[in-house]
Amino acid sequence: MGTPAESSSERLLRELAARQGVEPTPDDLAAVAAFLEVLLPQLGVLGERLEAAET
Amino acid sequence: MSVAELAGRLRAGELSPREAVLCYLDRIETTRELNAYLHVDAELALAEAERAPRGPLFGVPVAVKDVIDVAGMPTTAASAILHRVAERDASAVARLRAAGAVVLGKLNTHEFAFGATTTSPHFGPARNPWSPDRIAGGSSGGSGVAAAADLAAGTLGTDTAGSIRIPACLCGVTGLRPSTGLVPTDGVEPVSRTLDTVGPIARSAADCSLLLEALAPGYGPQLDGGVEGLRIGVVEALFDRAQPAVAGLAEAAVGELGAAGARVSRSAIPLLEESGTILQAVMLPEAAEAHLERLRTRLRDYGPDVRTRLLAGLLLPATAHVSDERGRRRFQAELDRVLGEFDLLALPAMPVVAPPIGEETVELRGERLLYRLALIPFNSPWALAGLPVASIPCGFVDGLPVGLALVGRRLDEATVLRAAHAYQRETDWHERRPPDLPSHAESRIQTANPRRGG
């Protein structure tokens, strides 16, 4: 069950963690979500750059 | 005193290994507030001193980052989770001991070597000897402090994404990240199995070279070759990004190499920005994999920053892994092409001087950035490509050390250390000692020779 203040991305992260046997707290999930908010767009740009470089 | 000079005096019998160990133990005791060591084993070190093999490092006292196993000593990784007394030496330690080195103890580190500040919530921060309210850098922060404050003649650190070069730079000493795979990593608590390296942090390039000779039998030093004709590419984008005073000192250091005969010109590194992202996508899942069982059972026992990074690695989408593999291959190919034109690349080792302990952001060119993000482009690219990199002291800003990084071709540590040594023959930044510390171990060593009435 999610907590009332849990965002959809945090819920997804919690479910992914649970499938691997790991149980982060809401605070952990908020910190991870903030971390990934920076990294995931960079990975998106990277994918585009690699596509462009290889075509 | 340099490793070479100390080793020479020990070999000549002017000083015994026991006397050398006692001098360092005394100094460690008087500088405990720096928190460089997590474990000092005087009894073991003195016993080892009595039976040290007569190799090139005969009797030389060294210290080892506490993620690397030393037989009979605890490995904690500055964590609340790990506490194993190692049954055997890591290969790197065994090689130093076989060369005659004596291990004094284990050095502070960022928790599990997974961060760049060495401010473990469980063991406290390693303090920068140049300004104890500032970080020593990390993750091999204790190694940087011990080398700078003369708490060991030489040290071992590990470097996954900058962890040797960052503390070497911020503490004003010399550090070498060897090519990935050159020095064995067995017996080392892993961060990222495809990126981890073990290497020396010591006073000078010559000292690092002596330690590397023991660590990597394939390494052939060429220290006295000079830099005449060496082609050095200046990574201009990183000079433009560092704090101006820091960039200015690094630029002056490159100028010295040019004056000594190197051919210096500008270099552009394709995918430089993206390389940090690629490295994160490699390192984070590998670290999570290494810690998976502990994440399941001991999650609450990690410090908050390390816990967040490990969970991020656990939860990164699989598409990140696809990008990292493609990106890594592409970046390595691009760097190979650049290093076809240059023998070395030069850049500021860090964009800033050591920040205060607890400060998470730094100011760069009018912008406040997270410290951990600001240093990525200076350290990650070369780690991702598995290249050797040295950080050498090149001056001070507001009394705090600044470093120049020299990047070489894969397995060409000889050229990196040759250029570093050439620079250090012309300058004395690496000889400078932090102020306000008790008199140095070497001053005791100068006189410690009871057999000769010294």
C-alpha cells in the first residue's frame, strides 16, 4: 500500500524495490526520486546523442 | 622524507624499520584530530617491522584505505555494516608487503568508498590538514590526509570515479589512478567491478612510481625522461569551467611543462559532458548489485547519501544499461582517437579547492552547484575509459591546495609519472607541508638512530 502523500513515481519505485526484496521508507523514495529526476533526463539526452552519432 | 629517501636510509641501516614505525606511530597519535586512521595496529606493525623482507620498500611504513583487506586487521569501509577481520591480504597489500613495506593501519574513507567527501556518519570526517574544518575529499580521504600530514610514507587508495585524484588534489599530494586492471582488486570491497582501481597516494610522483613498481610488476618507470617533445592536449572546456583562480594555477603548470619542452595545444573531447552520465549508468547498478543482500537486510544502517545512491542504482531502468554500454564503447573510441594525437591530456584535477565540511554546494563561475555534480566532468571521463591519471599539486588558492591532472594512454603510467616528475623537479608545491601541525615524523626520523647515538 502506498502512503497518502506518495507520488506516482515514488509508488513505482517502491514496487520495483519490493520486487527485489528491498523496503525503502517514503523518505528514501523521495530522495531517490529527486536523484533520478536529474539523472534520467541526462540519460535521455545521451540516448539521443548516441543515436545521432551512429546514424 | 620521500619514500625513496626513507627506503635508502632503511636499506643502509641508518634507521631500523622499528624506529621508522615508531616515528610514524608517534605522529599518528599527535594528529588524531585529523581522523585519518580508523584503525592503527602498533603491535602488528612493530612485529612486521622485525621481519620485513629486504625488498625495494624494506621497512617503509605505509597505510591502507579501509576498503582493502590487510590480514589480521578489520575492514569496515567506514560503515556500520561491515566489520570483518581479514584472513588474508588483498593482492595489492601482499605485493607491498613482499617488497618490504610495513602496514601501520587502515585509513578513513567515504562509507563503502561511495562518495567524494569522506564524512562517514559512523566514523566522522577525515579533516583536511590544510584547514581542518574542510573536507579531505574522497573517497580515499584518509589516504590524502595521511600523505599530506606525514602519517605514513605512502598510502593505498582506491579510485572508481575519482577517489584517488580528488583527495590527492584537495590535500596537496600526488595520487595515481592506474589503468583499470593494472593493479589487482581482489580483497577490495567493490564499488563498481568494471571501474574500480587500486593505486598510490604519496608525496610525489617519484614516490607513487616506487609504490607502483611493487603494485604492478608490468610497470616500467621512465621517470627521468623529461617532457621534451611530449604532446600535451589541454582540455580547454574544463579550464573554462573551473574556478578562475584554480584554472589559472593549472594553466601555469601546463605552461611549466611547455617551458620544459612539451608541445602544448588545445584539445576537444567529444562526449565529455555525456561521459559522466554514462559512468553513472555503469557505476550505480554495479554498486547496487554488489550491495544487494545488504540492501535487503541492512538498509537502515547505511548513511543517507550512500543509501540514496545505492537505491538509485537498484531502481534505474534497464534502458539506462543499454545506453551505458553503447555510450562507453563510443566514448572510449573517441578518446582513443584524441590520444592518437596527444601523449597526455591536462586539466585542473578539481574545479574548486576543498569545501567546508557539511557544505553540499560550491560556486562555479557565478553558479551554485552540488559539489558531487561539479566534480564529475573532471574525474569521470578518464575513469570510464580506464585510463591512468595523476593528480599533482600545482599551487594554492587562499592557502588551500590546487592540483593538475595528467591523463595518459591506457597502460602508459610511465609517461604520466614521467611528466609529473619532470614538473616536480622544477617546482616545490609537492614539498609544502600544512601549517599548524606538530613537527613532522621525518624530523624525528632524522635523529632516530640510537645505535649511532642520534
